[in-house]
Amino acid sequence: MGNNRRNNNGNFGKQLFVWLAIILAFSLMFGMNNLQETGKTQKLSYDEFVHLVEEQPPHIKSVKLDKGDGEIAGVFHSTGRSADQPANFTVQGQPPSTFNLEFTKWLTDHGVKVAFTPSGGIWETLLYMFVPTLLLILFLYFIIGRSFRGGGMNPFAFGKMRVNMLDKGASKKTFADVAGVDEAREEVKEIVDFLRNPERAERLGGRLPRGVLLIGPPGTGKTLLAKAIAGEAGVPFFCISGSDFIEMFVGVGASRVRDLFGQAKENSPCIIFLDEIDAVGRKRMNDAPGGGLEAAQTLNAILVEMDGFTSDDKIIVIAATNRADVLDPALLRPGRFDRRINVDLPDVKGREEILKVHIRNVKVSPEVELSTIARGTPTFSGAELENVVNEAALIAAFSERNAVDQACFEEARDKVRWGKEKKSRVMSDNDRRDTAYHEAGHALLMKYLPNVTPFHKVSIIPRGRALGLTMQLPEKDEYSSTQKKLLGEIIVFFGGRAAEELFLHDISTGASNDIERATRYARAMVCEWGMTDELGIVNYNIKSNEEGYSFQREFSEATAEMIDRKVREITEECYHKAKNLLNEHKEDVGLVVEALMEFEVLDRDGFNLLLETRSLDALRDYRQTHAPASETSGEDLVILAEEDAEAKNGGAGIKLAKDDKAKGK
């Protein structure tokens, strides 16, 4: 980027000179035309002039009298004159005695307009011509100069690529800064070896890979990985977004592609990083008129340039996208993008490593357990984990702490995912009690069901859109799920609604999200995972096209009715099990509700102690020695949320209810 700034400043004088030359040329042409028009005048003797004035109708329209050099100039009437005859005239040889009041009165009596002007000759004409031109030049100089100084677009480089370039060695990122994506990092290490020592690969006939496609969700570190490759290899790094190629004018994108690859060849060996390549590399449509022409030409230019690499170019194109399904097949074939590297969300070990990377410059308390934070952040990306560390540092700083402790990290995690607690929201005791029953239903089912994610914390303090939240803390990352576990999770979803019906003898709208998620689980069991005997091991998903605009159902109406009936059977059966289990432990429900009404928050240890001792006094004593963060720091730094574990079907990557919404009202 520094080179581009220097080049722009160096070319500014030349470009401005060209602009001024063009403006001056137009001004001279305009001035010469005016001079030519001025030269097209008819010369009259004084006698002819007098005759034309006195002739009726008069042929003279107006006269300018110049007392300085004795000139009489004027304009003919257009009436009765042909188009090729001059419209102006000058009078030669007039006697000076005519310049008096009588002469002027004589002209006006004959209907001639008279004006007196000082004469500047040709210099006056040039002055009138060039003063507006000079003002225009100064205006354009100001506008263009501001555009360059502010980083605006160079009008002479409309087809040039405005690319951010890091010089050799300018990238400070290395593989030590990349954590949580060990497999992807190992794959790209070979790219570094190619760039450092290409002869090693070419010794046995191999060649440098043309392109590497990084595929993964947002925030997983695709750009960071590309910068680390450049930093490790010590080569120039061109970074550009796919949307920067596209303009409203057809052909501009293709021109910019050629310019980009031209710059890369001049700086070979180097890396070109195309971020969000799906903006320009989408599948070409045969029926796309006009609107897709610019994108198609830009994509064609990329394909041609990547095919034009030679073994001497030593250029590697790294592209990143989270929509690999929409890319054009011609872009993905070997020879263009030879490698596809999946940069997935980190697992629990990877999340802990990412947290270690980001706390390097943060003063962290020795008792902080990053493994606990890592376990409590399933589905978090690397960018979200970095944000958690930053928020934790801010929370510790504003609460006047000497270091970032565990409570700060937990509060930061919840703030990143669900937002800050709404302490200003005033709730009546009835509303708080209703919320307590709802959350107690969720918490107790997590406690007593064997095949569900363990309970962690419960709260009736509003956060985000929820009036209360219950959190599950998985003991490990889950990559698949069993039928028993899925049914257990559905029972937990219905815990809040079942508690309302059993103990409040009414139901509220607070279970809307619970019902939605339970239904999604049940429908996936029926339609995707073949977990029902009646419908068999068949996939009944409704298919859509790549853009998601049209849908196609490949089963009959009778099958659709059977699917709906089976989904309802699963949800109703799980709901009845939730009611029966809560009814068996109704005394525990009342005990948890009273504790929540008094303390608002219960962690796992306090929750278990309450159920074991069945005494609020014991819980009060426990809280005096194990006070929550809100009481020790003046801030409510507690975890008040639940997390859905990600489940995959046999490694096929089917995500299970990853919507990040908390249970409760």
C-alpha cells in the first residue's frame, strides 16, 4: 500500500500537466474561433455608414464608440441580410469632430443604440477569453488535488487495480499467530516451501500450485492464514476484495484483472489474495442479459490470467470464500485452484489455543482457566474469541481490576453472544416468579435427564430479548448425536412450557423459541436422519436451487401428511415426558424458584448444593464464601445463557440447531 501511495504522488504532476494541456488546447480553440468571428466584419467608409443609418428602414442596430482610438464599430440589423453576410462592421476614416453630443443625438434619433467603451484591442479580447479558463483550471486543480490527497480514484487509471500491496517482509504475521486450524496450517506450509525453494518441487517434475481456495465460515481466519503465508515466505502480498473488480461499466473489471496480474508478474514471486471471491466468481448464467455481463467478463479475465502463468512467474493466487457452492466450475478446476482447504470453526482445543494467542498482550489473572472458557464457547469463530478477550479486558479495566479474571471472560463471552444484561428493566414480582418457574423447568430437566448436555447456570435477569436464561456447558465438542440424546434435548426444550402449565396453570409466549427448536429437531429426525420406522431410511428434504428461489418436493401429499403427523407425535410425546418428570420433582421446582427469586442467579455448584441439602440457608452460607462476580466487583459478571452443541450426521457436516438463541422467555 505504501508503494501505491508513492506511485500516485509521483504521477500526480504528470497527470495534472496532461489535464492542463487539454484544457488549454480547448481554450485556444475557443479563442481562435472568437478571433475568427471577430475578423468576419464588414469595413465601411464614413459616407456608407451615414447612408445606412439614414436609410429607412435603418440597417444599423447598435454602435460602440471608442474615444481612445477613434473607432466606430457596430452590429447590422438581421432583417434583409443573408446568412453569409457579416453581422458586424467597422467604420474607417471617420473625422474626430463627429464624436460629440450632436453625433450621438443623430444616431439615437435614427433608432441606433449607442454605447461608449474604452478600447483595449487584442489584449482585451485575450483577457476576456482566458480569465474564465484560468478560473476553470484552478477549480479543476483543487478538485483533482483533493481527490488524490484523499485517496480518491485516479481518472487516468480507471481501469487500473487499486490494490493493497505489502512489500517483501512487510507482513508481520506468521504461523505462530494462527491457531485452531492445525490441518489447514499444515497444508499451507507446503505453499511456503514452494515459494522459498521452488527448485525442490520442480526437481522431480512438480510445479508450483496455481491457486489455493480457502473455504470456511466468516471469522475463522482465512485472511489471517493468507497473511501468515506471505509473512513466512517473505514475498510481496497483494490483497484485494472480489467486489473491487466490479464497476458499472462493462470491461473495467477485466482491465483491472489484467493490471493486477501484470503488477504481480513484475513482483514475482508473490501472493495474490482475493478475498470474498464469490462476488466476482459466481456461476455464469446463460440467460443473464446485460446485468451479468461485467461480472462474466471479469471472471473470464481471471480464468485467462490464471491459465497464462508460466513456471517462471512463481505467483500463487489464494482466494477465500464462505460460499464455495456458488462458484463457477471453471474457476474450481485443477490448474486454476489446485487446492481447496477447509478452514472450519475451531474445536475445544483450537479455541483454547486461539485464546492463548490473543491474551499475549493482556494482563490475565493466574487463576483464569482458558479450558473452561473454551468449553463454554462452542461454535465461536476465531474472530469472536478475539472479541471475547478484548471485551474481557475492557470489563476488567472499567471495574478497576488489576487483571482480567475468570468472571470477566465469562461476562465477555455472554456479552458477545447475547448482549449486555438489562438491569434497568423493571419487572414485577409476578413476572419474575413466572420466569423463575420457566427457567427452573429447563434446569431440572438438564439435571435429571441422562443423555443431555449438563446444566451450568440459570438466571432470571433479562439479557437480550430473553427475560431469563439457562445455560448448558458441554463437556466436550460433539460432532454427531444419537437418537436418545436428540429426544432428551427436545424434552429439555419443553421444560419451561411444562412448568408453566403444571405450576402456574397457564401458558405464556415465552416458550416460542423452545417450540421452534424442538420442532426443528423433530423434523430433522424424520426427514434427514431416518430415525422413524414408519418413514424408513429416506431423505425427505425439500430441495431448492443454488440461489434458494425455487423449491422442489420429491414426495407425495400422503407422505407429507405422514411427516407432519410423525413430527407432532415426537413433540407431544417429549412434552408429556417433560411434564411427568417435573411433576415427580415438583418440590425441587418450588425450591429452585424460591432460590431464584432471592438470588436471581444459580451456578452449578450452588444448584447442586440446594438440591442435596434442600435448604436455602445452606445456599446462603455457600454464597457468602463463594460470592458471585456481581457481588465482588460491583458488576454482574455471570454466565446467563445456554449453548446448543453442534451435531453432525456421520461426519457429513449437518448442523443441528446452531441458532445461538437462549432458552427461556
